[in-house]
Amino acid sequence: MSGFGGFPLAGLDFYEDLEADNSKAFWNAHKDVYEQSVKAPMVALAAELEPDFGAAKIFRPYRDVRFSKDKSPYKTAQGAVAGVAPGTGWYVQISAAGLFIGGGFYSGSPAQVAQLRATIADEVRGAELEAILAKLTKAGYTIGGDKLKTKPKGYEADHPRIDLLRHKSLTCSKEFGAPPWLDKPRAAKEIRAAWEGMRPLIEWLAAVVG
């Protein structure tokens, strides 16, 4: 397998066209573009990052439409995740919008969410998390995740970290778009740096929900 040389812009164009024509006919006619400009670079990137972040799972391009009103057969983005604990890890994605990286606690059992909230409520550990998130925000990351609209059961509405306690998942991310280095080997260095920036959060979360 050849080394990672960047994500060709043809991959972004492929997804832009797929958004306009999400059909088996289009996919079959352009599958070679997906294989060469999307899948192969993602596989190479995963191999390059594996020594520092662990093996990554590269998602299939096909949507599960069994229980969806949207019967479009293909995903309009290619993602990969390097997991470090159940529902927790680093994420990278390429789509028509360009490069997106993320990480955090994406989903988990009720017991995991309960443990996350208990740790956030702890004065010492909760303050650690606040400091980590503040540093990430200052560095240009966006903090996200699914949240309750009201306070979680068992916690007071005036808790100093009530906003964090409402989280059912907790993530951070950066959108890069299509910078000049996207189709060059430098892209691996930029993605590596962005993932490393998230390491304190990933390790904090893994210790809690793992």
C-alpha cells in the first residue's frame, strides 16, 4: 500500500455530484473515483496515524435505509474513527464541504452517561473538564454533543456545571474546508496535530466512560 499523499479534490467533486444524484447508476459510473480519491487515501491516512492513535474503522459508503424515510442508498461523506473506549475516540471525515475532524464521547449506554454526569459533578474532575474545554475552545475547536433541554434527573438547575451536565454526548470538532494542503502529504500532519490537540479530552472521557 502506498503512503498517504493527501485527499484529491476529485473526491470532493465526487461527493458534490453524489449529493445531486444519489443513485446506483451514478455510483456505478463513478465508483473508480470513490475508490481512488476517497477510500484509498482514507485507508492510507488511517495506516499512517495508527501508531499514535490506534487502528481506525473506515465506515462503509452504503446507508442503512431499512428504518429511514430517506432511501438514498449512499452516504455523502466518508468517515473513519479511531476508538479508544466504547463510543469514544477520534474522527475524520471528507465530503463535498472538505475536511472535518472531531473526537469525543459520541454515544453510550445509560450507565456510561450517568458516570459521565457524576464525574462532571465532581468538584475536582469537573473542573478538569472545564479547563480542557476552555483550552480547546481557545484553540478554535467547537464543543458539541447531544444535550437535554432541561436539567438531568438528580441535579439542581443552579449547579455550576449544569450546561455540561445536560450533555448525553460530548464532542469537539474543527471544519477545515478545502485548504491548499488538503491534496498533499501535509494533510496527515495537520490532521495529526488536530487530533493531538483533542487528546486531553479524549483521554479524560475514556477514563470516565471506558
